[in-house]
Amino acid sequence: MTSIVDSLLNTISFINIDINILLLFAIVVPGLVLFIVMALNVMLSVYFERKVAAFMQDRLGPMEVGIFGFKGGKKFWGGIGQIFADTVKLLTKEDIMPANADKVLMLIAPFIIVAGALLTFIGIPFSDGLIVSDFNIGILYIIAMSSVGVIGVILAGWSSNNKWSLYGAMRSAAQIISYEIPIGLTLLLVVIVCGSLQVSDIVQWQSDNRWFIFHSPFTFVAFFIYFISVVAETNRTPFDIPEAESELVAGWMTEFSGFKWSIFFMSEYANMLIVSLVASFVFLGGWLSPFTIFSIFPDSWLILDGFYIGIFWLLIKALFLVFVMMWFRWTFPRLRVDQLMYTCWKVFIPFSLANLFFVTIWELIAGALS
Amino acid sequence: MFKIVDKSIISADEMVLNMGPQHPSTHGVLRLKIITDGEIVSSVEPIIGYLHRCFEKHCESLSYEQIVPFTDRCDYLASMHMSHSYSMAVEKLLDLELPERVEYIRVIVAELQRIASHLIAVGVFGLDVGAITPFTWTLRDRERILDLFEMLCGARLLYNYVWPGGVSHDLPPNFIQKTHEFLDYFLPQIDEYNQVLTTNRIFIERSADVGVLPLDVGINYGVTGPSLRGSGSTFDLRKDEPYSVYDKFDFDVPVGQGLMGTVGDCWDRYYVKVLEMKESAKILRQALDGIPKGDVHEVLPKKIRPPKGEVYSRYESARGDVGFYIRSAGKNMPDRLKMRSPAYCNLSVLNEISAGWMMSDVIAALGSLDIVLGEIDR
């Protein structure tokens, strides 16, 4: 089990260069790759979300914009050029800053948020060994880094000098901090079962035994607690009260435009992908093929597991969860802020604590029986 | 039930928040001056007048026929109702008896318009509590009604169809059949809205027990229409003071029963509108089947010159009790025209039902009152 940084260092080490330059190289290359992945993700996700929304709302969605004038027949291309049109529009838009805004804070707020998302990707695998750095505290690192964004949200809301932004930021801070707890508790449960915080160990455990979601009734419940909590943590409907457009205009993003707003957008979709990837490799077997769930399939089907096809399986699982989030968004109304807090503190946290207690007993009994 | 924090234990400085005139969910150019303590709202003051167009003063310098398009623009979501109610007032002034067919056509378009208006109200209330998809579904179905109206008079929003003394055009061929087809299509759609919105757990959490309007408060403020019926009153002018040919039809008046919470909460006001669409469909079926043959134009002089006198007529529009007071001095223009706007009275109750609740509840309460600013400001 290696990571990208390890393999890069190994590959280039035969060239006799300074170790510092080598390290710099090993940092810059994965960083660039991850940034490109994030940018591609936001472009494709936005298109995907627009099409999903259109499908649910009995419309067609983007159909008109082709690439370089080639529509290629509307049915075939389906307005795929909208992706580039949106990107160009967002990047060339005027960057408006309110006169009384705190300019420095307003400038750095989007970058703090995007840095949080980008840093989380370091601990996220895309396949067996396709991970920037596979450290031994992987899960803890992911939980820690996903909370960085809230600082940016508060800064953005405060610096805009707008009451709606302030409302949005306060709601968002309360929400993200509260929902960190059930997320942490459910991931802790997985750590208890497999005895490691390292990402590769968790998937290896699932490869040896079974997917976590099917491991015991408690891990099954934990998956749903985790998934609903991360929907809240990424501020998606039905928990999108920080940017509730019918109440707070656009919440903490109200005063942002152009490039800075597109960075918010990028981090939102990146966060969706991150939490879906985490759910996939923690609960749904990561890069293991679905045929490993039960042993009814013959061994020859194990050929469907591997490095390259693992990328496919992991992305399929993650993108399905992303789709479920979009499904939520276009189906559900929005909760009120106190109901949101109620759901977290009085439902999810007691349930995940009880879950944690019972799963330890389950493991003790299972360990004694085997 | 949701309990508000005791102010004597926790208190902080209050903040004045201006919601609107440009805001996604103030239903037009309404400004709400909200005094809040954090998320909890202590008072809401609606400030109106951003869409004031001097409708009543204008009418004093226009002939009676020329006023009809102006009434259309008052409640632009229920134009047929406004021109119908105005025409009724003028006809009362002239003491005119109309052919049976005209009355039937007017009832048909009025009930279609009521469905169209309630579709907007239902969808927009969903939008206010955060559900986007039902809104597009209701708009999709409203399009079909607009297509019918386009067939009828060429216009899709402001029809100028109901005139004093008649209607502008007779029903086109196929109209009755197409309306039947629409109803066949539409009634199953209501169940679909109920599935995705009305019985949705989150929707119920957001609207039940929220913005409760007690019946006595509603009557004191002059609230009418679905908003009052949501509080349990059966007041409906179509039943209580039947005008046109409404006394010939068999229909029920749905009232709020507090199925999901207290009687008179946002959910009741919303659900009354859903049920009223079904009742309108019932009336439509009867009217389409029973429509008599005849002429649709009552012979009127080119210039209407009503005798001296004054008249007040009431009409049950999609939003409530529309009243037109007209005083005639014997000229071809009204001496004074006053419109009683139902949405204006309905909006006045907003502070009563949303003070003490949270920010999001103000939006829900406002959405459930179903106001149209064009009518409030006139």
C-alpha cells in the first residue's frame, strides 16, 4: 500500500537531486492535480445538477449551448457547452466589493474555504494506493480539515457588512459545528470496529470481512446518521438554512460575486464529493466491487477488483451519493433553524452515542464467539 | 408545540431588518420592517405603496368600459375575478339582467382563474418553505389554464374578457371539450402535489402550528377568503350571498380543521386552497354540462351613462372578498370608485400571526396569506 507522494519520491529518487526540491515537487504536483479535479468536479456537477433538477421538474434543462458553435443535434450534446459558458461567465464577471466591507477579510474568506476543501482531499483515496498521503490518522485528519471551512464562512458573513450575510454566517457556524459531533461519533464507530484510523486499513478490513454498512445493525444505522449529517454539514437542502434563498437572499454569499463567488461554489461541490467519497470508502467498501458483498458470486468475478477498476467503483458509489444529495435538494422543503438544531442535538447525537455503546458490546460478543 | 425563549431570561439588543422591497419572497415589492432579537421576531410592520398606481383616482377620469383593463391589472393573478367583480358593480348600477349564457361563461372563467391563482399560491408557499420542485409543477399545470384563456380571448395574463354587460367573445368551438380534458388531467395532479408537498414531514413541521390565526382575530382584521376559511369560518360569498349563477351549483366550502396542528395555522390556510381547487373543478364540471345557448352580448349603448346613485357589490375572488363601490353622478365616468382589496386586509394581520416567531416563520406566514401587491397598492 503506497501513496502518490511515496511513489513519486521513489520514482524520481534515481535522479540525484536535492531532497528539498524533490519534496517541493511532490507537494506541488498532487496539489495541482487535486485542484484540477476540484475544478472539473464543480463544472460537471453543476451540469449534472441542472439536468437532475430539470428531470425532476419536468423541464429539459440546458439544451442550447454547444461547443464552438457545434450543437451536434440537441439530443446528442444536450447543452454540454453550458459548462464552459458558465465557467467563463463566472470568471469574467465584475468582482463587486461593498464600500463598507472589511476588504482584507472579504478577500481571504473564499480562499480559507477552498483551502479547507483542498486540504481534505489529501487524505481521500480514489483507488487502492491512489491517495496523496496515506497517513495513520487519516480519518481524524479528514474530520479536522472539513471543519476549517466554517472559519471562512464566518469571515465571509462578518466582512460583508450585510445583515443577511451575518444571519447566514451565524446559522452556518452553529450548524456545521453541531453536525461535526454526530459525524465524528459515527466515524469513531468504524474506527472502533477495525482498530485503525488509516484509510487503507479501513478498506482492507472491509475487503477481509464485509462492507461496514452490512457489518452489524448498528453500522447500518450509522451510515444513515453519517449521510444525513454530512448533508447538513455541506449546507444542502433540507438543511440549507445558511443560504436559504427565500429567507436570507443568499445567506453568507449575498455580497460575493464573480470569481470569489465561484470559489464558494467550487468548495460546495468539492465538499459534496468529499463527504460522498468518505461515505463510500468508510461504509460502502471503497474501491471494492459490489460483487464482494456476499460470497454467492464465483471467485472468477474477483477480476472486477483492481487498481483501475477500483477508481470506477469508488466514483460510482460516491457519485450515486452525490446524486442522492441532489435528489434531496429538489424534493424536500427546508427545515427551520431550531428544528435543525433539534434534529442534531436531540436525535442524532443520542442515537450515535447509543450506537457507539451497542457496537462495542456487539464487537465484544462477536470477538468472544469467534 | 414550539416554545419561544423567555425574554426575561435571555435578552439582547434588537435589530431592525428591512426585508424588501427587493427580496425573493415578499411576493412583489412589499417591504417588511422586522424587529428581531437574533432569530426571533418581535414585530413585523408591512410597508406598502411601492406599486401604487392611483387606480381609484384614474377611474374618475375614465369611462366605464375603459376601467376594465385597469381592474385586470390590480390582481394580476386573478384578472378574471377583478373584471368580473367590477362588471357586476356596473351592472348593478345599471340594473341590468344578463343572459344566462353570459353568467355561465363568467362562472367557468372565474373558476378556471381560481384554480390558476390557487396553483400559484400553493406553489409559491412551497417555494417559501424551500421546496422548489412543486412550484414548477404547479406552474406547468397553470400553463394549461392559460392556454385555455388564450384560446378564449387571445391573452394569457390580463384578459379584458369580462365586460359590463357581457363578455368580449363567445366560447370558441372545442373550449368545453378542452376544459373537460384539462380537468381530467388536472385532478390526479392534485394528489401528486399532496404527495410531494402537503404530506411531506418537513413541510408539515414548517407550516403546522405556525402563524396561527384565531377566527376572532381574523374577523376583527377583516380577513376574508381562503385565509379566513383556514381558521374555520365557512364565509364564502358564493354560498352566503350567491351572485351570478352560483346558487345553481352544488359545491362545498372547505374549511381548516387543524388536521396537522392548530386550526388556522399556515398548513390549514394552504390546504384550504388545495381543496378549493377540487371544489372549483366540481363547479366547472356542472357549469360546462349545463351551459345554455344564447347571445353573449347584452345590448348596451356605446357610452354607458348610469343613473345617479351609488352601489356596492361584493365578489369572492381567489384572495377573498373584493368590493367595488361606485358613485355615479349621471355622467359616463364614475364620480368616485373605491375598491375593497382582500389582500390588503389579509396582509394587515401579518404582525398578529408572526410576532414572536422565528424569521423563517414570517416568510411562511406571509406566503400562506397569498397576497398580490398589485391589488394591495392598487
